[in-house]
Amino acid sequence: MKYNNTYFIQLSRAIFEDKYKSMSVNAKWLYCVLVELEHKYTGNDKSWFFRTDEELAEDSGMSLRTVQRAKQELKDSGLVNIGYAHYIDSETGKKSKKKLTTFSICRR
């Protein structure tokens, strides 16, 4: 656990500010889920993690299309940095065809 606490996560109050009032409830929920995943999958030496859209749909309980729209809202808002990566096959050294989305939560 990133902040050595198994019972709580830290959310930015930014999602409650006027600047983000027009953000959809789905985007705000996905932000909460991403913060939880950040706590779970990163540490002091790593500030990003990756998930496929399908995994995020399962993590959040939202449809794939809803996740994609909410992800775009979060990217546009600047609350989350979103990038893309491929697995590297350890035997062949080739990139996978499957693309993963990388996430980094912006601290405000």
C-alpha cells in the first residue's frame, strides 16, 4: 500500500471545486477508482500503473464505453495523466499487439 494504510485512500478535494462541477459523476467515480488502484499498484519508487479498459470496467462496475468517456474527461481535466504502453515479450523482445493504458494521478 502506497500510504501504508489499508482502510483509507486520499482523494484530492479538486473534484469538488467549481472548476470540476460540470464533470460527470462517472468521471468522478473513475477518478476514485484510479486513486484506489494507485494506492494498490504503486509505491514510493513508482508513480504510475497500468490497466486495460476492460479491467477498468470491471474495477469500476461501469460499461466499457462509459469507462472510455470518463477516461477522456479525466484526461481533459488534467486530474490524471494518461499514456499508452505495450507488454514486451520476454522471449522474443517484441511488443505485444495489446495496448495498455498507463495512469498517473496528478496531485493538486
